[in-house]
Amino acid sequence: MDIVRIILAVILPPLGVFLQVGPGKHFWLNILLTILGYIPGIVHAVWIIARTGPHRA
């Protein structure tokens, strides 16, 4: 399932983060990073998905 989240994170970074941790601080930070630059949003999203286990906030 993490593979699907990583693919979604490359296409739309906030969606990948939202599916991993929900609407918390990491989600809003990722939206900000994606607005400021698409690549930082992707890097942050992949880092959050890889760092947190399944359904861990």
C-alpha cells in the first residue's frame, strides 16, 4: 500500500501525506511546500510516507 501512496505523492503530494497521516500538521506543511515548489512537496511527502509506518500519525 505504501507504493500506491508514494505514486500518489509524486502526482499530488498533499494527497499522499493525507492518506498516510490525515489532516494534521504534516499535511498542511506539505500543502505549503507544494505551493512554494513542487519538488519540495514531493520530497516531504515521500519522506513522511517512508518515515511513518502504516496508520501512524
